[in-house]
Amino acid sequence: MNWKRLFSSKPGAQLTPELRARIQTSFDEAARDEEHFPSTIDPRIYHVKLIHHHLGNLAGRRVLDVGCGKGRFARVFQEQEPLAELWGLDISEEMLRYVPAGIHTRAGAMTELPFEDAFFDGAYATESLEHAVEIEKAVSEICRVVKPGGRIAIIDKNAEHWGRLDTPAWEKWFTRKQLERLLRRDCREVSSQFVSYWEDVEPDGLFLAWLAVK
């Protein structure tokens, strides 16, 4: 499959009210599927470690999980960083029902984050940006709500491997350079790297992590 042609064929895709409702309904229904959309994640997974390392000490800091689902990453950080102020944003209120007590939640789209400018000390998005539809707008919104000097981490799938997994019609993957370019519009430091779920397993190219400092 020509992933470059596929990615570029939908540059003007918009998150219309109809599409937003369709995505929301999909995740509302998925909330009942604990097997494929679990409430917890193994804290030893490298995705967790990498995000935590990049964000640094979270004590006294306000951090946003963008597209948090059931809050599985926020749950780990809550246990590891009890003095952090953690927030979770998701389009599905059904997903948010599973987020642990003590983590603040808001329902909404990644393209219109319901927070004021520079509200957070850091933000991360794990396999959620791919569902934003208007990717450029979503990245801009993530950057907007993070303070200058704040840190941002995004982990998602590599467009060069498009076709390896079944995906909903609205889903988009990104190349390493595409997301780097979007982050550089608002961030002074941007880097990326291939990652796998486990530190001792060589990345196969499916997952990328983008790390930025605003």
C-alpha cells in the first residue's frame, strides 16, 4: 500500500459534528470492551517510562492526558506521583467513567481543548492523536494549553507502517518528520525516536515517540 498517497489523500479532512458524534459513539461502545480497551497498563512498559522521564518530577505540577480513554496512563502516574495534579481529556464520557478518583476529567475533542492558555505544566498523548482527524489543529491545541518551558510527549503509530492494523475510517498515522514539523511551530525543542513496548525489545518501526519542550 502506498502510505504516502493514503496519508496525503485526506489533508482537508474535518471533524464535522457528524464525524465527531460517530467517533464519540464508537468509543462510548468500546468502553464496555475491557479486553481491547483496558483500564490499566503495566507500569513497566517503556511508553510509560519514556513519558515519565520526559515530563520529569511531577510533584506540584499540572499534567494533561490528551485522549486519556479510561485513564490507564494517568492511573500509573497517580500512583507514582501522588503530589501531581493530573487531568484526563477524552471525547467519550463513558470512557471517563473508568478514570480513577482524584484525577480531574473533562469531556471534549482534542481540536478544541476546554482549557485556558498555558494551563498545564506538561501534556502527553498516547495512541490518541491518530483519532483527532484535524491533526494540525490538535497539535496546536496541545501546545497552546502547555506553559512555556513545559514538556509534551506524543506516542503514536508510524505512517510508513500503515496497513499493519485494522483501523477506523477516520484514523490517521503520521511520519516522523510530519509531526516534528507541526510541533516545531510552537516548541523550541523537538526530537523523535522509534519505541517498542519493552526496553529490551528492538523497535520494529510501528511506534514513534515525539518529545518536545515548548
